[in-house]
Amino acid sequence: MKENVKLVEVNEENWYECCELEITSEQAEFIESNAVSIAQSKFEPTLRPYAIYWKEKVVGFLMYNAVPEELDGYWVYRIMIDQAYQGKGIGKAATELMVAEMAELTDVKKIVVGYHPGNEGAHRLYASLGFVDEGDRFGREMAVIKYITK
């Protein structure tokens, strides 16, 4: 599975495919649209948007910030997989690739991701990748942390 997953920066060839990806109606309350995220990245130049490919098809989207923010961590802004491709390990493989890339940024000691406490899929994913809940809360979201050792 992992060898079939790759991250490609959002560009003129894949941005519209990212905007067409869909999540389940239950997930819609937990995440902004990819179109909003891509637009946000054009106004905040430290944000890094990526299309998630499985084989040669765009099946997901993610975005992180390349500078530290709250909790002195580098934040993951979005990770989503199209509903037709969920449950296949693609999200986990893409998140592992993203964490490896983020770990190469200067001075990274913590990667932080926030999500709604009711998002069980996100909770299982991040826990399986070593993110820990230290009780940090931001509005309606909880923040979990992965410590990076170099």
C-alpha cells in the first residue's frame, strides 16, 4: 500500500481534482473544504498544500504549516481522503510521508494536529502514529502532539 501513496504539491494540474474530493456527510462538520484550504494557502505562504495520490489518482488532500505556531509546534491543518478510498490505509501512509517531510524542517521538535474530539477516525489515526493527547484544547478542537527526535 505505502509504495502506491505519494504526496505532490498542489499545482495547476491537480488543484481542481483536490476540490472535487468528497468526504462523508458525518465528516463534513469536522473539516473545511479543500477549496477553502487551497485559497488559504495562497494568502498564507508558509502553508504547504499537497494532493495525496494513490497510484496515479488524486484521492486526498493535506496541508501543514512550515513555521511553528501554538505550543511551539508545526501544525497539520488538513488531512482528508475521498470517501471512496477511506479505510484502505491511504490516510495513514500519507500522514507518515507528511510527518517524515515535516521532520526535515528546521528546528522541528513537535508536530501538532487539532481535531474535533468526536472524530473517532482521526483519533485512531493519530494515536497509531504516536501522537499524544496532553490535554491541550483550542476552541472546539483538541490538539495532539508527536515529538520529533533527530
